[in-house]
Amino acid sequence: MISRPLAAAASALADGTRAPLAGLSDPAAVLAGLMDLHGSVALARELSLLDRPAAPPPAAASGARAEVRALAADRLGELAAALDHVFATPFHRRNKLPDAAAVLATLEQTGVLAARAAGERGGRPLASAAGQLWEPFGELASRLLGRIRLETRTLREELAPSLRALGSDAARLERLDAAIAAATQKRRERALAELVPGLARAFARGLRAAVGTLPEAVDVEHVAAWFAQDEWLRRELQRMELVVQAVLAHEAGRLLSLVDGAAAAGAPA
């Protein structure tokens, strides 16, 4: 969670200013922070296996390094384009986000407008409305983050044989990467799981501020204004897009770094 894209996304979700993380320039400290005791033991075991001599893989065909890099870049580019398409038209019916009429109905049904008319601010009605309104947005965010993790993991598995075929050094690097990924998986998943709740909290803050600016007599046109390009609801979608793109950049960066490292390790001396 300390890569630059994810650090920027986490900052966008924070309630206040966060102190900078210490020791980010020390790779060993970063790796240790991502592992629990079980992960450390598992990594040590895998590292001991890496030191055992193995039969060299068959020589890679000419151009194999360029082919595996192109395949990784193409697949990641397709995923990035699909995510861009979602956020280009976020209120398309396929995304199942509420329209202005549905948002207004939720504000009425949860008692937000009645409470506001009575001079009450926030409280249980607003919390209930925020939870109900956020639900489809949260489902969209979770679905997109799940897609990134699934597709990058699938691509990693597909590329593994080609990476190992680039040579013995490339094969060793691929195995080392797999071992580190397995040892840090729990902590990484735990950190990623905090992103959607962070988006939910930001959404609730935005809704509270927006409700506070509504006139005494509220109709659908007032709520529809929230959907305009520079209004709070669009800003929350932009925040979601930032988080989704940051996770993609993080996962794609890890994968492309592995591919480039294996290609360099497998290059003739």
C-alpha cells in the first residue's frame, strides 16, 4: 500500500492529514511490514528452495522477451480501457447507480428532509440515507477492484511459463516474485480492503454537506443538480476512479516490473 499510486489514493480518502510513512526508502523494511510471522516463515522456506540447483529451462526462442512484454502490455491496456469506459458513463444502467428521483426518494423515506425541516442536522436519518445511497456505488467500486485483482492474477499465472522459459535467471526471478507475493498476500489484501470503506466515509461526508445546502422546499431538480459535472456526487465518482486507477497502476506496475526484470535476466550476456 506504499507505492505512489496507492499512497495518493489513500491520501484522497483520509479524514485529515496523515503523517508520512517512515522508512519507505528501505525495501527490506517495506517487505517486513507486509508480512506476518506465517508469511515470513513461508518466504524463508521458499528462499531455501530457490538455492537448490535446478535443471536449466530450454532456450527461449528469438523474440520471446519482446512477445511476453507485448502480451502483458496489451492485456493490461485492454483492462485499463474497460475501466475508462465505466467512468466515462458512470450512470449508464449497467452500473445500477441511482438517478435523481431515486436519491430524492431515499432522502424522503429515511426522514432526512423531515429532520432538516425540523432544524436537525445529521443524526440517524442522514446516516441511514448515506448507507442506502452508497450501496450501489460501493458495489460498483468493489466489482471493479475485484476485476483488477482477478485479471492481473490470471495474467500473472498465464505469463509464468513464458517468463521461466527466458532462462535460468529469469526462472529464478519468477519463483522469487511468486514467493514474495504469497508471503505478503494477507497483509496486501487487508490493506486493499480498506479502500471501499474509505470511499464510503468520503461519500457520507459529501452527502452531509450537500444536504445542508438544500432549500426548505426540495424537489427533484435540486437533487438533479448534484449530478452535474462539478458537483459533489461527480467528485465522489472521481475519487472512486482515482482509487480504481491507483490499484490498477499498482498491480500493473508490479507485473510489468517482473516481466521487464525477467526479460533482462534472460537476455544474452
